[in-house]
Amino acid sequence: MNIQKIFENNKEWVKSKLELDKNYFSELSEGQSPEILYIGCADSRVTAEELMGVAPGDVFVHRNIANLVPNTDLSSMSVIEYAVTHLKVNHIVVCGHYYCGGVKAAMQSADLGILNPWLRNIRDVYRLHKIELNAIENEEERYKRLVELNVEEQCINVIKTAAYQKAHNERPISVHGWVFDIHTGKLIDIKVDFEEILSNIMEIYKLD
């Protein structure tokens, strides 16, 4: 891609927005009040706003390799804290996608250098669910199921955070686990039963 083309595209984008609303950017600069925090994969094929059909200002977005929410990652923890405590979002979405390169890499035994500690989070998900996953004979279906289970475990990691638990005690706030199917373009709600999960983990993780 010609980098200069991006600036040309930007000019066209600005022009199109101003033609629809001459105050578009002045209003956009006044601040943000998104309803949703979206935690997704950094894959270049999975653009958050486009796949959800939302406008700038509607969603607060955090993306990294394989949509992980490890408690040791200062970036994702800071995003959650800011979105929940200061922006007061009411929904937190963790969205993975089928044919995720990060999940695929974690299923292999290769040494991937600096990626090793990051991908270990996904390997831990495999370890937690190895009985179910090893029972799936078809490799592609096992791969897709690990994508779903990774989303579920990252949602649980969100629930464990102090920011979420404090907000949950004060106002309606919910966590959603989604998967984007690249083959069809469809968003899939994997329908995680968070009430059951909360009841199982709150004895250990609950903050007063």
C-alpha cells in the first residue's frame, strides 16, 4: 500500500463527513461517552467499528494478539479501569475470531521468542479445557473451539478485575463473549452463562 494514499483517503473521508454534517468534527472533539468497551484481536482483517457497524465515539476499543485479558498486562488492565470507572461503559465485549493466528500459534510447540509468554495465556486455556479439546478429532473444529474457549476465559478475566466488580455492585454492567466468523462475516454470541461463572468464582475473587 502507498502510504501517501492514506492521507488522500483521509481528505476524502473528512470531506464526506462535512458534507453530511458541517459540525461533525467540532461535536466529535467535545468528548466521548461510549456505551461499550470492545476487547478484540489485533488481526488486520478484524476491524471493530466496521464489523459492528458503529460510528466514531460509540465504542471504546482495545486490541491485542488473540484478544487476551491477562491480569499482568498493564495495557489491558488500564483500558478496563478507564472504560469502566471513568467512561462508565455499560457493556464489555470480548470478541475473538475463527482462524486467529495467535490461537493457531499457541496450539503449536514451536519456540516463538518474545511471543512465548503472551501465547502461554492461550496454552493455559487449552490446559484448563484439554479433556474437551482433545476429544475433538477434527483439528479445524478443535482450533475453532479453542477460539471460543479463549473468549470465555478472557471474559472471566474481565469479571475478576476490581474495576468490573466495583461497577457491578453499583450499576447494571454486563460482559459479552463474541466470535467473528471471517468466512461468513457474522458475529456470533457464544452465550456464556456468566451468572453461573460468577457464582463459582466469587468466593475466591469477590471484592467487598
